[in-house]
Amino acid sequence: MFLAKINVTLKPTVNDPQGTTVLGGLKSLGFNSVKDVRVGKFLEVKVDETDPSKARSVVNDMCEKLLANPVIEQYSVELVEDPG
Amino acid sequence: MRFGILVFPGTWSDTDCHHQVSDVLGQEAVYIWHRDTALDGIDCVILPGGFSYGDYLRAGAIARFSPVMEALRAYVESGGLAVGICNGFQVLCEAGLLPGVLMRNSHLEYRCQWTNLRTERTDSPFTELCQPGQSLRIPVSHGEGNYFADKDTLDRLESNGQVLFRYCDDSGRITEPANPNGSARNIAGIINDKGNVLGMMPHPERSCEELLGSADGNLIFSSIINNLQRSASRG
């Protein structure tokens, strides 16, 4: 069993109005050193596979087909063994 | 003509579309549940607005895996007419039947308001009864209608004449204040490269009687009916 920790973020070229709004909120709280904020999604997916490379390829497939929209988003996957 | 209105869990504009097509325009309209796998005998498919599958993950992302979407893909490939409105537009983009994506509105607000749409083409099945450049008064109601595509895709849409509607002001000018959601190049509605699939964020079914403030939405469906009747009479 593996636990995939997946980050889905907007591509750097895509404008992120949520991030801009959070940035404004942080500044108004006095966090003057904050320079930029990007908002993304974090997903935890458990996969019942024994081979790590198989698990990674299954998770990548999930990201390509559903979890991320390749028009605007990119993703990264961290895979850890999970006792179940 | 026979309109098929797709219904996903969370669709909410289906009865409004039914009312417009059947009560106002006198056509036959049937509901098609998202688990159905056939679109036989349908002359035009409508994907109505709403929040299919709660808009979980991304608007339209889950609906595209419904069984009826495979039938829709085959129907569209064989030249059938389809109109996606609001959430229906989002579903068509997620399904890859239209290019681009509808992002969160640039100001992050949900907008429910009247908009003016400039008709960019009148040689499409969806606008053939409109006057060139005609401004249609049709409302929007969405939080994620900010049309986005990369520059190459936008340029291709423009050069292929796939931009059908743009948000404009009362005088028909394409201005930033007339844009309710931050859409690239004020895009409100696009067609696919074959020209038989329309996606638009504004709701023509909510402007189908003067009592509602405008009946301009009827021009879109009347154009479709006109187009279908011409095709039928050609045999």
C-alpha cells in the first residue's frame, strides 16, 4: 500500500486571483515581508499496489485524467509506503 | 424538433430550458438522465446550468465521466448540435469537446446580473437569426466563468471564427467594465472547430420572455430550430 501526497497548483503563467486576495489579507494583517501567494490543492490518495513504480504510474495517470486540468494546472506527487 | 436536456446530479436549469424550448418555442423536449447511454432521435442536446456533482474538484470535472458523455461524444462527432450553458459549458471544456477552461471569476465574486453579448457571427446554426453584431441581453449567474486558454489557443479561436459571443457595453463596445468575470478577450461563448457545439456562460433560458426582462435568449434557440428545419427540408 502506498500513500500518494499530491499537490495540484496553477501553472506559473496562470493568474491566481485567490492567491492575490490572500496576499492582500496577509499584508493587511501586517505581514509586510510576504511577496507572493499561490493557492493550490492538496490530495492524499491511497493506492493498493506493491511496486512503487507501478503505484507512481497509476497516480500520474489519475492526475492526467482527473485530478489536474492540464490547461491551467500542474501537479507533483510524493509517494510514501503506507502500512494500510 | 426534439431537444434532449441532459440532467446530472446537481443540474438546476433543466426545467428552465424545458420551459423555453417547449412552452415558449413549441418544440418537443425530453430529459436525459446522465446514466442513459443513447441520444437516438435527438435533434439538439442541451447541457444546462447548475452544479453537477457539487462542482467538486473543478466545475464540470466529474460530470464528464457520466455514461451519457460517451453518447454525446459520438453524437457530436456525427455532426449533432449541442449547447452547453454555464455549468454545461464547463462540462464541455472538461470533456475536451471545447478548448480552454472556465476559471474562478477574477474578482472572486459570484455574479448574477444582466450582460450584453455582441454576436460575432451570424453564419452559425446558433445565431443565424441574429443580425450581424447584434447585442443580446442575457443574464449570467456564476462564480467560475472566467474563460481562459493559452495565447495560441485564443489566437486560433479568433482566426477560425470560433468566438461567437463577447461581453459588450450598452453600445456594443467590447470594454473591460462590460466583462463580468475577467474572461480572456471578453469571451462569453465559443463554438468548436466544426461549428456544431456551442458553450456559453450566460443563460438564454433565463431571457425567454419579456416578463423576465428580455426575450433575447429565444434568438439562439430559434436559430437552432430554423437551422434544423432547413436541414430537414433538404432531406
